Amino acid sequence: MINEELFRELRSEIRAGLDVRSSIGDEELILFIEQRVFGNRKLQELTAHEKRTLIRRVFNSFRGLDVLQPLVDDRTITEIMINSHDEIFIEQRGEVRKLPVQFESREKLEDIIQTIVAGVNRIVNESSPIVDARLKDGSRVNIVLPPIALKGPTMTIRKFPENPLSMDDLVELGALSDEVAVFLQRLVRSKYNIFISGGTGSGKTTFLNALSQYIPADERVITIEDSAELQIVTVPNLVSLETRNANTEGRGGVPIRDLIRSSLRMRPNRIVVGEVRGSEALDMLQAMNTGHDGSLSTGHSNSVKDMVSRLETMVLSGAELPIQVIRQQISSAIDIFVHLSRLRDRSRRVVEISEVIEMKEGEVVLNPLYHFQEEGERDGHIIGKLVSTGNHLHHTDKLRMAGIL
């Protein structure tokens, strides 16, 4: 196996050879690297496979994402966590572990970060040290630079399946039952406003994608996200909007709030807000309250009840409204809450589905419809399923209007 010192020496030699060429394409670059590798006496003892791996690694250091490229290409890896240039962790098949790889220097990691953000017209620097971006394959990227990140540049890459999971796939994985999947399909088709809540890594975006596959193909859908990652593939009339950070002078920023307001003038049948985190929650609720039934969104929380409280806090962060007015907005805008959780065996499950009935005595009243019931544990895997609470759906008017009931 080639050591790091020899790799750096080889790359420096190749870089010196490239400096005399004005421009070179990818195929020419690979050919140039191959000639140097196969002609290097110090590398004669390497196997053919090791030489090919080395050629790809050198190429990635010039044109790809350096040591990250093989990790990005590996579909079994779902998360890549770079804590600093010499500390890289991955999540693979639900297990998090540290890798024996690193960037050659902090500067190299910084170069890769700048390449990524430039690819989506974003800016990240000391004055604006936090940014969300995405890779060409749609993977979500979060970047935090010093002085905010104390150990050095930090980057987290959340990868998504090449083909988005369907609701049938989620049923097969045990995330929910057939009965609940059919129930949710009827709600989406009948234009119930559905809010998906859950913790980090609980599968909110994956579930939102799966739910969106139930949207009738003849509708116009507007998606709004901080960093585009939704993969809605069943709706032809689709417009995807993405926020934009302000420039170095603090101008030109386009936040989610502006995109939601603009989307109302684009004749949408439904609006899908990838995730609400702050004051844009009010705009999302108002959009749901202004004739855009069937809208979908997600947010971070520990339970449905907690999500209601978080929505109140989000709205208050951007508007001085009485709490009663905010609760009235929530109760009239959202029809159904679906809560996801990542259990201790690392499985992602739907653990709660509740209907919003009304606001009574100043509180948002919830009607629990399904909850996850744990039945035991076998070989480290939790055995359990979503069971009905016995409560019936109170608001069935949309089902009747859709001809489903």
C-alpha cells in the first residue's frame, strides 16, 4: 500500500508537469497521471488494483473532492462528517465510525469547501462562516468555518438514495404499516395539510419525498428549500425554489419567507416547504390558510405536542402576535402531524400520527390517531408497530370533497 509521503511526492511531481500546460481535460489528465504512475520505479511493487486506486485518488485530488470522493461515490454511506482536516467519520448501515483517512492539510480541506460552495453560488468565509450547500448528486452539505468551529473547518454531508424511497419501500423497511400508508395516501390525495416532525436523522426528508408520490400528476407544485434536496419525481408541473445567501456586502439574500410569498403568485396547487426553522413558519401557515390545501412541510421536534410549541416559538421570532392568534393559525392551517423517530436500534419509524381538531380554551387540541407500540426486542432489533388509538378522524370534509369517503 502506498504511504502518504509517497502520494504527496507523486502529486507534486504531477502538478509540476501540469503547470506547463495551459489547460487539460479530464481524460487527458487521467492519461497523464497513468503515465506517471506506471513509469514511476518506486511504485513497481504495487498491484494493478492498487495502481488504479492511486490513479483515481490523484485525479480526485485535482478534479474531485480529494479523499471524500470515494466516500461520496459509495452508496452504502449515508453521512460523512468532517470534524477537521484530519478527523473524518462516516455513517454506514446505521453505524458511525472514524475512518483512517484525512486531508493532507487544513488548506486542502478549505479548497474543497470553496469548490463546493462556488458550485451552488454560495459564499462562506470568516465574516459569513456558516452555509448550507449541496453536491452535484443532490447530497446536502453543511459547512462551519473558524472561528465558529474551534477544531478547524467542519463539513457534514447528508447523502440521499439515488432513487428516492417509495412508501412501499418504507413499509417493507418497517417504518410504517400498509394500513397507515393507505390512510396517508388518502389524506394526501384529499389535500390535507400535513406536517412531518422528528429529530435529526429521523428520515423527515425521505418521508416527505415518499408522501409526495401520492400527489396527483396533474397538479402544480412549488417546492421551497434552503438547499434543494427534495426528489419529487411524479409531478411534471414542478417548480423548485432555493434560498440565496447575502453577498459579502449583506445584499442579494433571498430567504425562505420571500420565496413562500413569491410562490403564492405562481398559481400553485400545493406548496412544499422542505423545512421550517424560524420566522418563515408564519408565512407557511398563512399559505396553508389561503387556499393552498395539500401543502407539506417538516420541522425538528421530539413529539407532535413539542412541534406545536416549536411552531409557536418560530412564529414569535419574527412577528409580535398574541399567542392565541398564533395557535389559531396553527389549528386552522395544519390538518395532520406525522412524527418520526430514530429508535435505539437505529431504525427510523413513524411513531405518532395526530389530527389537529380545533383550538379550545386557548390550546391547540390534538386527536391521536396512531402511536408506535413496542412489543419487545430480538437480536438487537426493536419489535413493534403502529397501532390505532381507536380514535376516528374528526374532519372528513376533504375526504368527501375528493370523493374518497
